[in-house]
Amino acid sequence: MKVFEYHDLPFCPDTGDIVYIDKHVETTNGNIVSLHRKAIDLVMQSEYAKRFWYLPTALDDIPDEMRRWRAPSRAHLVKDAVGISSTSLNQYLYTETKDSISSGLLVWTPDSIDRSQAYFLPLPALDYSTAQSVIIATARQLLAEATEHDQEHEIMRSKWLDLDEEPDTPRKRDRPTMCAIERGVPDDTPADRKFDYEVTKLLEEARKQIDTLRARGVSQMVLDRLVQPQRLLSRLLVTADWHIILIDYDDLEIEMRPLAKAVYLLFLCHPEGIRFKDLPDHRDELTRIYQVIRGGELTDKARQSIVDVTDPTKNSINEKCARIREAFLLKIDERLASKYIIKGYRARPKSIEICQNEWLIDFENDAVEYRMDHGYSFRPE
């Protein structure tokens, strides 16, 4: 196994990413290319499928749902995007000679990433009958040797730290954290103080689904070649029957439960934002919105849920903001979703960024009116 240091990689490597470097593909005849392509196809059906990258055809291996998540509009896709030469990584690796990198596998571990290092193991000559088993066996050997190398490095590092550490010097983890809690901010509320933490914690339920769509490591580099760097925001349409549609993203629907949707529509009607401490002032307005989108009279339980979500001493508003964020993150990636979700600083108004461009928002239902001096609002009963 060789250890290569690297610099300025065109991607942020992720733990367990395995890249197949194949120098034969660009320098030999079509039969060799065909052999390696078939071998890779077999490996992609193995246990390493989610982490194995063959750069020349990596674009073909990006799942459709991941493409749509990153590029919800066809206009976001780069026309005529091509794969990446597997030897293009050579220029980022520190080696004695470029020729020292033969066909083989590169892998990253958490410790090697911290040290800007990658582990490499060359592949023996391949033939079609044994290619899959040889590549997988090499991957297993490489991962085992990389893990062993990390453990040895950690042992040596611990010895160095023990020798260097002064007895009276407090460890970093024991030192007080001066910025962990924001202090002295006026007008904050319990809901405000917990906003970021609670929303993040509540999103953990959807984290596995989101992680299957989020590109990491090598896949991030591959998708960056496929997706336009500048992606236009979609107009948001609230239909007559209260569906939320991103019409420029191929009519993509963002689905929410009724109360979360009512909270979202409330904030859509207030581009200036709403401070959590002022939520009780919007209780009647939210009741009207909830009643309109549900249809009919509200039950006592429904009315109590509105009281709870407009109570800044309770966590209900954070729960609804988390559900709203989840609804968008399950359909589009974070960089786009951030424009559509409710967010804001502690003790300051929370708002939706696209509300600053009123032409991006439209309501079809007559229960909503638009005034130049105020924007959208629900008509009173």
C-alpha cells in the first residue's frame, strides 16, 4: 500500500470513497476499455456499489432521484456533460514521479482526510473471468491496510502528545467555551433560543432519506459537472386547493400537513418576517388560514393546536418549522431549499427569503388578496 498526499482536490473526499484509476483506458485499444467497463459494471453490483467510482463513466452511475434532487429543473443540467479522466487525479497527488501511479484503487478514511492523504493499492493484470473478484479483494485489502495504518499513526500520535503535554496545561476540552451560548440578546423567547437546535434535532427523522440524496465526496464532484453552478429559483404557486407547487421545477409539489402548511402560508404573507415573541398577535390570522385550507369549522383540538403553535414559550412553532424544512429538503437540495424555508436569527424576525421577490409567489385561491402596500393576505370571513 502507498500513501499519497494530495492538494487542491476538485472534490471533498468522503470516508470510504473508492476511486478506480485505470491508466489503460486512455492509452490502449477498445478491447481493454470494454474489459474494464464490464469489470466495473460487476463491481457496481457488489457491496461496494455505493462507494465505488469509475470516473470516466461516473455520470452514468448517478441515480435519477439524486439528479432530480440537485437539479429539479431540466434547465439546471449541463448539456453534453462528459465523464472525468481517471488519470486526471494524478495532478493532485504528491508522488516522486507521475509514472509511479499505476492502475489501482484510491481510498480515504477519516484520519487520512484530516492529514490530506489517500491510500493506494495497485491492481494486478485483469481478465474478464476474474476481474470482479480481483477488484473486490483488492478493495478489501486496501481498506484493511488503511485501517491498520490509521491505528498505528494514532498510537504514535498519542505518544507524541504525552511527551509534549505540560502537566499544568488544561486540555482543550476542559477550557471554558466563551461563545457556546449567546447572551444579552433582547426579546428572545424559549422558542427562539431553541430554534436552530430543535429544528436540527427534529430533522434527524428524515436524515437517512436526505443522506441517500445528498451527494458527498466523489459524487459531489461528478454532480458538479452535471449541474449548472447557477440554478434559477422557481416560482412558488399556491393552487386553488392549497397545493404548494414549484412550477419551474417541473411542477414539483412540496407536501405538508395542514397545520405546518398554514404556518408556512402565514409567513408567505409576511415578507417582513415575524418575531416569535409576536406570534400571539398573529393567532387570529393563523386561525383564519387554517380554517380556509381545512374547510369547515375547527374542532377544539385544532384550535388548541393553533394556540400552542403561536405560544413562544412552547416548542410547537419549532416543530412546524422543522416539518416545513423537511418537506423541502426531501425534494430539493439545501442550497435551493434554503431560499424557501423559514429561517432567521435569534430574537429577530423569521422570514422566507423568496418573499423578497414578490413575483416569485402566486396564490390562485380567491380567499387571498394582493395589495401593493401590504402584499398577500387572507380575506376576513
